[in-house]
Amino acid sequence: MRADAFLAAADTLPLASLDELAGPGGLVVVAPHPDDESLGCGGLIAAACAAGRPVRLVVVSDGCGSHTQSRLYPPDTLRTLREAETLRAVAVLGLAAEDVTFLRLPDAHVPSDGPAAEAAAAAVARAASACGAGAVFVTWRHDPHCDHRAAALIVALARPRLPGVRIYEYPVWGWTLPPETEVGPAPTGLRLDVSAHREAKAHAVAAHESQTTDLISDDPQGFRLEPAMIDRLCGPYERFVAVPA
């Protein structure tokens, strides 16, 4: 199926309650970069926390690839900043700092196999065990970013250690794919109405100031989330594509 048709179908997936989506347990969100958790699953995290569900966040990469030419924010400083932004963001959504794990794999070079990927998969499995997860959410395998694809493959590596746990993928950069891109069969899965949490989600996204403002002003090639992209991801629904067992 073409990407445009796939994503249009994802926009019409059946609406579900949190219980129908995630089952009775906790949930794990796997974010390739600091900010993907807010962009793709901010409403889900807020809804789960509001419902008293245990939630764990695993942030895979160190986020140091967004401003590689900055002298004011060399890699160690940028990593520290982006982790602090993430903790501020998820606090808005109701998640405590102790429920966040930073794996600090290299941004733009997250491995999808080998020892580091296996270690990341083990971290996902530990997070799922810690919260009694009924579902794990990770970026869509067809997102046009190598780290987003690698994160999906890391969760696939973890799946044998996640018996009975549902796996879903959420598009982030997938919305920017060329429409004719082939992405496989039509989606199955569910949508979650997050309209009650849109304001919290917007504040969470805004907490990632290094990605949404000119906070880092000395790298003309630095990354910046465009308002149209933020608007696309901060609507009343979040979409979750089911990954067959």
C-alpha cells in the first residue's frame, strides 16, 4: 500500500478506550529521541497517568544530532539539556522522572542489531516487567529516520521477552513520506481520543525548547520542529498501528 493511502487509513482506525488499546496493565513508550514521546504519545501518556496506570518511558538515543555545529552546546551539554527537557515534558503529562530511562545510544546511529541493540531490547523488556505492561508503543517502522526504524527493530528484538504484550507503532515523520512510498499492507490498530489532554501535550512538546525555539542560536544547520509538523501531531487523536505477533 502507498504511504498516502496507509496514513489516510490510519486516520480512520477505530476509536478505542485506553483499556481497549492497552489492556489492563501498564504501558511502555519507546522514543528514539527526546521529544518523540511527546509528539507521538503525549496524549496517551497523559491519559494513562490520569487513569493511574503505571507508565515507563525508554528514550533510546542521546539526542546529540540535532545541533552538531553548536559551540555553545557541545554533545555532553546538549545531551544534558535534552534529557532535562524530556523530564520537564513528561512531568507536564504526569510521569515521574524515576519512570524514565535514557539509553544514550548515538543519535543518527542507533543500532538495529548486535550487542548494543540487544542491550536496548533488554532495557525495554525490563521496563515492561517493571510496570506490568500490557502494551508497548514505538515509532513506526516506515518513519523516514534511521533511528525511528531502529527503535522499531529493537522492540521486535524484545518481543520474545514480552509474552502477551501488545505492540503498537506510532507515526511521527511518517507523515512526511513521499505519497507513492510503498509501506506494506493496510494498517490495523486503534485511535485514542486525546482531546482532553491536548493542552498538556502541547505544553510537553513546547518543553523541548531546543527543538521548537531558537534556544540554540549558533548552529544555522540545527534542527527545528516546524509549526505545521507540531500541529499535525497535536490533534485530538493519536494513531497506533498494531504489530502482529
